[in-house]
Amino acid sequence: MKKYLFIILFISVYSIGQTSLERLEKSPRHHEWVEISNDYRTLQNFLVFPEIAEKATVVIVIHENRGLNDWARSLADQIAEEGYIAIAPDLLSGTGPNGGGTASFENSDEARTAIYGLNPDQVTSDLKAVINYSKNIPAGNGKVAVIGFCWGGSQSFRLATNSEEIEAAFVCYGTGPNEAEEIEKIKVPVYGFYGGNDNRVNATINKSQELMNTYNKTYVPVIYEGAGHGFFRAGEDPDASEANKKARTEGWQRLKTLLSKI
């Protein structure tokens, strides 16, 4: 009995300690890279299909300010595990050394610098191209939602002001537009996920709530007490704080519930 207990505990600890790349390599789901053309640009996208029998809603995953790294791709795989088609565009496509994307940058700091050099209108245009592609995936049901993290969370909120072709926008610790004319254009519900110890972002929530209420828009922010910025990523770490792990668990359950209603 003691021998079996040891084996079970070993497997559990090993699973928790896996890296994002290891999780991707062991995933049973179908992964592929697809190119999407947008004007003069070619966008690289990581596409993951769920193992289900019916057509599925597509979820666009917008990466953090680190670019489309292993964690962002792993997150897309986890969404597919829940029964959705996930597509994660590399919004740094063509901007890196030798015309590469995220992987071509020497480190995450260089990728971050490049992210903040992107033209917001270009980002929105690229995301609209991904929406169009997603609506025509044969295995899809025609519905598209978008979720973004950190910088990507802000882009998710911004996309809601620029597209009527999505079903919902999920904003994970990203700031919202602060112009009334932008908020007025929103046609879909916006759901926010915020860490309690992230006042840089949280200081903007009241303004977003006020504007969304003014125009009778649906905006439901939830603050996870004690969690920091980036808790969906940080909460997966083997040495994650209890607050980040709790926020990650509760936030993921909330996301699954909301997606199931689309």
C-alpha cells in the first residue's frame, strides 16, 4: 500500500511541475499553425481542436505583452480541452528579426518592447481578420468569443468596441477604453477578471463600469482578493502563492461557466 501511495504522489507532483511546453507536447489534441492574410501582413496563428463530436464555438486567445509564448499556446490547448476550438494569433508576426514573430526575439524583454510599438489599429485589424477566419472553420459553429490577458486583456476590451462579430469579450487584468464614444459602440457582454493586488489595472475599473452603465452595456468585473497581476499564468507555477492558485482555479471555473452559455 505504501508503495502505491508513493507512486500516486509522485505522479501528482510531476504533473503540477510540468512546464507549458511539456504540457503541449503531451496534449492529445490536434495542434497546427495556420496563416491568415490581412492586407500586406501574414499572421501566424496557433490552432487547437477539441476532441468532441459536434461543432464548437471558437475562442480567440490574445497573448500577454510577452507575445505568443509557450504559456499562451498552452492556455489555448487548455481551452480546447474544455470543448472549444482555440486560436491564438501571434500579433508580433513579421515584426521580429528577419521578419519573424515572437519566437524570433532574443528574450521576452525584446518581445515586450516590440508589443508596445505596435499600432493599435493594426492590432484590431489583425484580430478582425482572425474573427473572419474563425467564423469559417468547418468544425466551428460560427460563434466566436475572445479572451485576452494583460496587454491582451486590453486588446480584448478594445476589440469589443470595434467588432459586432463576437459573442463575448473576456478581459483578464487588462484596462478598458476610457472614451464614451468607444464604449457606446459595444454590442457584446464584457467579463472582467482582476487580481486584488493589481491596483494599476484595478484603478481603471470604476471608470469602465461607469461608462458601461451609462450606455446600458453588460460589464461584470470580478476581483480575486490577494491575487496579483497575471494570476492565470502565475497560478500554474509549482511555487505559486495560495492567492494566485485560488484565483486561477476560481477564475477558470467562472470562464468555463460563462463560455458554456454562449
